[in-house]
Amino acid sequence: MPRRFVPAARPATVRSARRAGHGYGETAEPNWRSIDWTQHLHQLELGGTPVNYVDLDSAGPGSADPEPVVFVHGLGGQWQNWLENLPRAALERRVIALDLPGFGSTPMPRDDITIPGYGRCVNQLCERLDLGRVDIVGNSMGGYIAAEVAIQFPERIDQLLLVSAAGITTADVARRPVYTAGRIATAMTAHSSAQYRAIASRPKSRHMALALVARHPSLLRPDLAYEGFIRGAGRPGFESALRACLEYDFRDRLPEIRQPTLIVWGEKDSIIPVRDAQEFERLIPDSRKVVMKDTGHIPMAERPGAFNDVMMEFLAESGPATATDTPAGESEAA
């Protein structure tokens, strides 16, 4: 039976940013700018591809931390998508965020890009780093991949956090805006680093560059917009990864996920409609959702303080999550 088309939210105007409310675009603590990230960057060869990743553990080696947390970025992303979240999680956990093959500083893989292949890549990274069981957090395509890891390698995952995850109505709903984003990303490949910074520095150009992914890009800090999102545009894996998202369907396997799962979504997601959060919740037995008001496709960067609170509260749970609908109240959006 064909899936019924459910439109995503329309991008907001620059003027509407004045109604964004408390917390939008405000830097979370600890401040990511205080970290010398070059000290935590590493490469590991997986399947013949040198995979770039950041590994941050403020507790130091040999500590008795709970499970590490692995962060997986989305289509067109890079590990820096999580700049606002890694320092907070690292206060209590070892955190790892990778550049998927074809994105960030990781070159294209030898084999074709597929969602199952990306799932195996994430699992191999965990195995090579001897992480044992991990909690995994994924945004957009990264959520698609995180759920795939939970299906393929259930013994690897302790808890699962899906942030505006692809995989439900991607082929029907996200095709047009994602292709639009792809054209923007491709057009930006010719820009120099200075031009990227200039785009990020001006509210209107920042809005134009990121209007599909963020609800109010003009309120994002220029350095976060540049380091986290604009600089990573136009990487060689985009087209192949987009095709992989549109061609793969795992909805009939989502009920196999037995890990406690939290689904976080932006109410005004312009790429994947918030209704998909309800479908993930319906299909994954031990799951619940949080919907953030007046927020787009990247809640972790748009409302990082609120997102980090929700994330860490969920990761701290020792027992199974209760399958209830968390209302999209002001506390989630603030």
C-alpha cells in the first residue's frame, strides 16, 4: 500500500526569529569553544577507509564510566554537528563522534554507500575501539543508521536516541527538500573557507544557507553555523548517501528493536515531518518521544541546552523506558 504524503513544515522567515523564545541558539555548557579539539581527533582504518573521529573522555582512561556514547551525523553532516552536545555528555561518559565515509574528513569508501553498510561501519568502529555496549545518538540519516545498528547488532546497543531520524517516509516526503539541500550543498563546493565564513557571519546569508535544516538560522552563533554545518557542505558522499536513504526500507524490522529508545523531533522540521516521530514510536516497542516547539531538523544545535538535558536524563536511566508520549510542552522547547 502506498504511503500517504504528509508535508513537512515550511521554512520560517528571517523575521519570525524574534518569536523563537528562550534558549534558541544559546550556547550550552560546557562551552565547546574552550576545548582544543585537535587533541581528540583520530583516524582508524575500517574496510580500507581511514575513518576520522573525535574521542572525548574527561574522566580519563581506566575510569569506571557507564557505556560510551556514539554520535552519528546526518546527510551532508560531519562530527562537528554535535559540537554543542559532546562536551556535556563527556562530563559523564566517553563520547565518540565519527565522520561517516564520504563526509567530513573521511574519504569515500571502497564499496557502495548503503545504510546497512554504514551500520556495519559504526559497529566496526565500536569493535576496534573495544567500546563494548554503547548508547548511540543519531540525527537524520544518522538516526536511520543508529536504528540499523540496533537491528543488525542488538548486542552492541544499550540505549538508542533518534533525533529527527530518516527512515519512515523518507522516499515520499523528504525527496524534494533533500534534493534542494543537495543542490545548495553542491553549489557551495566552489566557495573558499573565507567565503564560507562570510556566509556564516551574516544573519540573512546564514538563514538562506541553513533554512531547510534549522528553524531560525539567523539566531545560531556564526561560528557554530560555520564549524558545525556550512563548512561540511558538498562532500563527495552526498549523492550516494541520499540514494541509499531513498532506496532502503527497514520499517518492517523496527519492531525488532528492543532497546529503550527516545525519539526527539523538532515541531517545525522542514525536511522530515514530525508525524514520523509518531510512527517510530508506534513501531519501536520500548520507545517514547519528545517534540520541541518551534524547532527544525537539528534540535541538538538549535536548542542545545534543552536537548542536552533531555539526552542526559534519558541516558542516565538504568531501567527500560516507559512507552509514553512526552508532551511538547514549553520545558522541551525552552
